[in-house]
Amino acid sequence: MLLAFVVEQWREDMNEAREALAALELVRAELAQNLAELERVAPTRPGMLKAYQEGINTLLKDSIYPQNLPATSPPAITTIAYELATTTGAVTTIEAADLLVIASAYEALDALQRNKLFLENRNAQIRFNDGEQYISGFIYYFNRAMGNEPKAINQVREALALLDERLP
């Protein structure tokens, strides 16, 4: 009878290990997808910033609201796999130092999500009331993006390298 309990516990442990591994593989895939998205939008930032700076200069100089401002295209970031890994306890199978690297990557991605919220909510409400404030808001966003996005790229790369070492 004792042997049956030991075997059952071993089987449960193996199932939990497989589930944790699957969750971490999803985290790795999600980070890779986020990295690809960040690398896609990063080269567009300097040109967009320049266009918005020129737009505000035109508005201040000629009082003409610029009609050809570029779409801001915030990166499409997902964090579902990481949330799954934390709620299922899969992250408890990772050493604390390694978990810190992965969590830092997701914190950097979260900062990008806050940029998106700033962009889509706050500025959309003031666009027609105050063109200068609207354009200034986008310049602020691009300055934040040009700092936050490269940081996120580096942290996501670091987390991916770590996961590539740890995952079978």
C-alpha cells in the first residue's frame, strides 16, 4: 500500500513538472513574439518623432494643424503566458535569480503597455480641444518609447537567452 502512495506521488510530481515545462515554453514563445513585434516597430520611432516635432513647429508658427501626422502604431504586447505561468505556479520551478530576469522583461513590457494607454486614452480626449497639447503628448510618448522600447528589447533578449539555456 505504501508503494502505491509513493508511485502516485511520483506520478503527480511528473505531471506537475510537465505542466510547468509547458507553461515556461509558452512564456518563451510569448517573449519571442513580443521581441519580434518590438523589433518591427523600433526602426519607425525616429521618423515618427521627427514628423511630430515638425508638426508642432508648424502649429506654433502658422497656427495650422498638421494633417499628415504618422500613425503611432504602439507595439502589440501580450503577457498571457506569463500570467498563466504565475497563476499555475510554474514560475516556482525557476530559480529566484532566473525568475528575476524573466519578471524584469515583463515589467519592461508592462511599461510599454502604459505608453499605449497614455497614447490611446489621454491624448485622444484632447485632440480637438488643444492641438498643441495633443502633438506634445505624442512627442512625449515617442520620447518614452525611444527609451522604453530598446530597454524592453534588451531585457526580453536576456530572458529568452536564459530560457533557451534552461529549457530542454
